[in-house]
Amino acid sequence: MLLFLAANAHAQSADPSGSGGEMFQIFFLIGLFALFYFIAIRPQRKRQKEHTDMVSALSKGNEVITTSGILGKITRLEDNYVVLQVTDNVELKFQRSYISAVLPKGTLKSI
């Protein structure tokens, strides 16, 4: 027990070698946040903005694919929903946010 306390006393009596370590830690944290911002946050915001623009530009007759992989042609647009014609006499209603991509015209006929 006494040796344990003596080791602590010797460790505490050592003279600190300056305050440069504190500034290094602050700059390291700022740099780490900046790196995280440019690697993760900024690209995600860019993708989200592109998707929002794509969803707002949807129009009747567009051929689209949903996030679940269903291909269809837009037959009707509502405020938050899109009605897709999947095959003859089969229409499905999806939320606009679940449209993954707009396909080139004629894609459905070529499949």
C-alpha cells in the first residue's frame, strides 16, 4: 500500500512539460470534426438535395423505379403520393419520397 502511494507522489511531483498538449487536443478535435463534415455530412446533404429536386420534378408519364425495385409509369400525381402503372390494369400508390430514380423513356418497353 505504501509503495502504491509513493508511486503516485512521484508521478505528481513531475513538472509538466508545457501547455502545448491542450492546444493540440483542441486543434485535433476541430480537425476531426472538419474531416467528418467533409466525408459524411456534406455528401449526404448533397444527395438529399438532389433527391428532393428529382422528386419535386416528377411528372405524369415519367418511368421510375422505387426504392423497393418496382418499375412503373406515373399515371397520377397527388400531394405526397404517386400512382404507378405497373402492368395493364394494375396501379400502385407510393409516397413520393420512395421514388428512387427516373428512368429514360422506353425503358419499360425494353424489359
